[in-house]
Amino acid sequence: MFLNGGGMRGGPLHAQLQGAPLLCTARSAPKYRYFSVGDRFPAMYQVASGGASVAGEVYDLPLDVLRDHLVPAEPPELELGLIELEDGGACLATVLRESAVDSPELIDITAVGDWRVYRGD
């Protein structure tokens, strides 16, 4: 599971991982717009052009932990999806729902590409 927000080490949702091991830090392929949703959480959205790479962490997350802990803690603007990593691999991630793309709460942080940097953490 690719995490790029509150589920990363030190984030407010990290405990929802129930001790799942960190496999590596990684970056997405450069095909995503990256948003702060009301400065509450980040969201990735795949685009045909104008995207960039997003920084994150990849965890070996058991499906029952995903189902019972992480997904229920995610905001309604996000949904489970598949993303492409910088190395060409695929990974589960939470992504922005199509229905939220036009939200006035979206702040484009694609140029930053890193939630921790954007937040000053």
C-alpha cells in the first residue's frame, strides 16, 4: 500500500496500520496531480498530462487491516485505487474520487509533491 499523507510514519493515521512493516520509501510515476484537501489531507489524481511524482511510503499491509482499520479512517473524498510507482510497479493507494475533483477545497500542491514538505513537518 502506497501512503502519501497521514498514514505515513509520524502521521495521525499511522496507528491504523496496526504495525504493518514499511517496505520502502517511494515516489509515484509522474502522472498525478496532488492536492491538499482543505489542508486536512492530501489526494492524488491521475491525469493524462501535467502530472508529477508524489513522495510516499510503501507498506506490506494485510487486507484485513486495510478493510478494518485504514479504509474506515479515510475521508469520504478518497477511494481505494491502483497507482503506478516511479519504477513502473503498481501499488494500492487512496486516490481522489472523481466526484471530488471540482471541490473548492482543493489546493494544488503538485509542484511540491510531498505532504510533509507542504505541511512543514
